[in-house]
Amino acid sequence: MRASLLTLIFCLLTFQIGMVSTYGATEDLKVLTVKNSDEESFFDLYIKADEDLRAVGLKMYDRSDKDWKNFDVKNLQRGVILKQEGEHKVIVLKSTDFTDDRGGNFKVDYLHNGITGKRNNIEIKFDFDGTSWKIFHEGEEVNMLDFKLKKFFGKTIGIENVTAL
């Protein structure tokens, strides 16, 4: 009887400790690779998801610097700066209709010419189908954005174009 009672208490404590450690847990889900084809540098974009796979944040990992940047999905309407050089916002991710349980339409706004200030963008869609997050461009699933740099007299002055792959 005493051994059964101790076993029951042990099981209850183990269950409670397990509940505490998983409550509020998040998972990082890689959704996109960003490539700078001129410099052969890579970045990985992750959705930070809660236990129901709702998006609670975004994270970008720089493979070269081994550095993480975190972004709050609440700031998507005004835009989150993915890349900045000096005072220039080089790449900005924006969405006016993003929801944490379905996704939304995004503009990847980028600096086309740092001399003139001209900007351009590519449209992508983050989509959650109930089990996984996916990225689409013009109706096709993509897993990479390839950035080609714009140069002037050998110096980078912006991004020439972005190709969704």
C-alpha cells in the first residue's frame, strides 16, 4: 500500500514537472532561406511558434556571423528591418493582414539604389494550413529568396533584384 502511494505521488509530481516545462514552450520553424548570391552568404528565416503552432515571433539566423535576430510579429504592419547598413534600411518585411494562425501577404521591401533612394519589392505569402507553415510567391511554394546586388563602379549600392526559388 505504501509503495503504491509513493508511486502515485511520484507519477503526479513527474506529470506536474512535465507540464511546467512544456507550458508556454515555443518551437522555431524554418520557413525560408535568404541568399546573397554575390557574396555567397545565407540567412535562415524562422517562425517562432507556440505549442499550437501559432506564430508568436520571427527569427533570422546569419550563418556567417552565427548571429540571431528576433522580430515581433506585432511590428509587421509598420515593417521589421531584416537588414540595415548605416542609415539605410536595406530589407524590410511588411504585412498589413498577418494573423498568427493563418499567415498573410507580405512585401519584402528592398533598397534598389542607395544613391537615389529608389526601393522595390517582391510579394510573398506566409500560409499556415493547420499543420505547417509555408511560403508562396505567385502561387508557387518557395523556400529561398535569392538577392542579386546592384553595383556601381564595383561598389554595392543596392539590390538589383530578388528571385523566389
